[in-house]
Amino acid sequence: MNDSTETQDETPPTSEEFQVSQPGNINPEVLQNISVTLSIEVGRTNIKIKDLMRLTQGSVVELDRIAGEPLDLLVNETVVAQGEVVLVNDRYGIRLTRVVPSTDRLQSI
């Protein structure tokens, strides 16, 4: 067993990579390497704590979305698209049916 620290393939960004090429612009290579959280939302509901505590295996929680409605695709908790569930090689995926215009996304921030 080797106790030495493994070297990483990626080196940390240099100060030049963080510099703005023009006022208001960020180096695209830096942006492309930022991780974001992508999630799919089936629906939501509000319940009282007493009802939450009664949930057991087999309980059904009704959501606010009607069956067949498109699901929301969120990036860092902001809706960026909607779509439908598909199966891709025994895994779930989403086929985008509507992409929210970037101007609308910026207004929700």
C-alpha cells in the first residue's frame, strides 16, 4: 500500500485563465469546467409534519403534477427545460421537449 499522494491529471487553473479577456467576459474554458447540479423534478406537495411522520413503506404521496405533464429539468435549482422520461440502456433519461429561453432564466435568478 502506498501512502504517497496521487498526482491529479488536471493542474489548477492559472491566474491568466481567471483573467477577463474583455470587460464583462469570462474565459470560456474556465466556465466549461465548473460543475453544476442537474436534477429532474416530477412534482411537489406540501404536507403537515404529523402526516409526514405517518408515512410508511407503501404510503402514496400525491404530487401537484398531472400524469403526462412534462417534467422540469433544473440546473442548480433553476428550471432550464422540460421533457419526458425515456429509457436509455436500462437507465432513465429525459428527452427535452421545451428549453426555457435564456432571457427568462436570467430573470429568475
